[in-house]
Amino acid sequence: MTGEGSDSLDDADALPAAYSAWRQSTLGRITDALEQDLILELIGPPDGKAILDVGCGDGILALELSRIGANVVGVDTSERMIAAARKRSKDRGADLRFDVAGAESLPFETASFDVVIAITVLCFVEDAAGALDEMIRVLKPGGRLIVGELGKYSTWAALRRIKGWLGSPVWRVARFRSRGDLLALAEGAGLQDAAVTGAIFCPPFSAAARLLAPIDPWLGRRTTAGAAFLVLCAFKPSAPEAAKETA
């Protein structure tokens, strides 16, 4: 998610190991748990829902959603990550579909999913609006879209910008977004009831994460200022409402 494992995005062979190592670190374990808890809260009861995980990585979130009752499909542009997700799914005895695909061209029929999630995807996509439109296309009318992005005004973003200036191929191209940026994307795409919640208010140090983790959800319900992770939750208009708007 917001993990430093993404520093290895330029090295496809290293991706699965990098993400695994991040989750085993204290900082990774704490921040990934906070992010996942927020995403699951925004999805709501997943029983029987058809959920598409765009940019699913090695399948951790998809498998958790499956475990608690959702019907999940995951896609990612990395063949290595999809191979890792399939292996993880097989090892756990789960029956999930994982495909190699990007957010800009999803291999699914229109209105196929109740929920579409995309975590730290748009920040690495050149045409974010086009990718958002494609995710909305495969979402059912009235369905929920959840987009997790890297917060623009945080200590994490500041350090990553420095890495980009120093030559990191990952952070040189990354796009950090504010609450206003995400709401503007949602409005431009015609989504309804858009709201943005923040998480990960600590600086990127284990001691700070341990100290602030207990109050992180409380902060996220009140502000997005300083959050390293921002989550947009919005809804595709239902068919009658959409028709009314175009009439």
C-alpha cells in the first residue's frame, strides 16, 4: 500500500520479496494494518459482494476480503505479483481469480462489480482520469468505488519527493494528491457522495508509528491534513439518476 516496498517498482523481479519484507518490518506491519482496517470499514459488510481489486499486488487484501465472504477478482500489471498472488491463494486453499491487467484497460464486462478498489494505483498511472473512468465502467450502477492514494501533504511525501530528486525512478514519476485533488477527480467522473478519509499521520519511523497508531483512526475521522494515505469513497450513479442527468 503506502509501503516502501514500492521503491522496487522499477525492478519487477524484486517486487514480491520487497513487499513481503516491508510487511515483516514494524513500520510496515503497523501502517498496512491501519490502511487495511480503513479500507474494510469503507467497503462495509462484504458478504456475497463482487469486488474487483485493481493493482492487487501479491493478493493480501483480496485474500482477506475473500476470507470474510466477498467474491474477489484481482488484477495487476506485474506478472511477478500476479504469480505471487496465485501462489498465496493456492497455499491458503482459496479460489480467487488473478489476472495481469492495468487500470486503463480492464478485461471485464460493463457493470460487473459491486465494489471496485484501487490502492496506490492512480499515483503511478499517466492518465488517472481515464483509469478512473474504466474502473467506473465495470462498476454496477449504485456501486462503490474506493481509491487509496498517497497524501500530498505528509512527511512521507516529502521524503519521497527528495528520493525522486535524487534519481529514484519510482518517486520521480509518482503523483501525490490532496483531498481536493481526489474530490475533483470524483466530480469530473460523475461520481456521487464522494468523501475522503485520511490515515497514517505518523512520520515514517517505527517508534512514531507505535506511538500514534492507537489514535490514527480518530485523527482520520476528523482531518486529512498530514495523512500519508488518503482514501476516496464514492458511488456510481444508479441507472435512473444517470438517465435523469442526461435527459
